[in-house]
Amino acid sequence: MTLNLIKLAVGIDDLSHLRKRQEQRLRLNRDGAGPSRLFIQTRNKPRRAQDLLDGGSLYWVVKGLIRARQRIVGVESEVVDGTPRCVLYLDPLLVRTEPRQHRPFQGWRYLEANAAPADLGADTDNEPMPDEMFNELKTLGLL
């Protein structure tokens, strides 16, 4: 059964900022031993990691809205400075999703497949609609 995760993109202004930050991380992770892999580290390993690898994605909350997702391609445990960590490897393709409001939280949360927002397509350099405009149209009941 496919399962997803949801996580806040802390310090990120919009999708283009997230994409640029991830491109920087990919360049920094390159050590000449092969292609670099995009990853994030978390404190706790998901107990349902196998379900995440069955087509699951990490959904990013940017400025209070779920805005994009990336497919989870690997989950590994490691110890960094004596502290257990979980490494989530992500597909570099950032897929825009239908914007959906989400309250702040710490860490990550599971997101069932039937509760995930619909895809809008691969991210481009142009934001489809500014967050402020989306929020206003949603408040007016036009979206």
C-alpha cells in the first residue's frame, strides 16, 4: 500500500527557491565517485518505510501550503556523531501539486495516498500563481 510523507520546507520562499536550494545541495554532495543523490535527514526512521518505497512521495509544505512533491527512492539508517538518523533519498524531479493549506508541525507526518493533493505537473521556472493570489481566490470561493 502506497504511503507518503509530508514535511515543512523551512526557510523556503517558493518552489523556485526550493529547486535552487536542492540544486546547490546536489552540487555539494558530488564527490567524484558517481552521481550525487538528493536526500534529507530526519531524526526518526518511518516504521512504514516499505510502504513509502512502494511509489510514495515526500510532499513539501511551503509558506503554509502543500505545493510540491518528490518521489521517495530510498530509506536508510545511519549514525552521525553517535546519533541515529534516517536518510530519505528523493527523486530530483519536483512535481507541483494543487495548493492546499496545511498548519505548521515539527518533523514529518504520514500522508495517506487518498489525502494527497492532485499533481499539476513538473515544476518550471514560473510559479503558476502567487500564493497570495491563490489564498485570496480560495477565500472568495473561486477555487
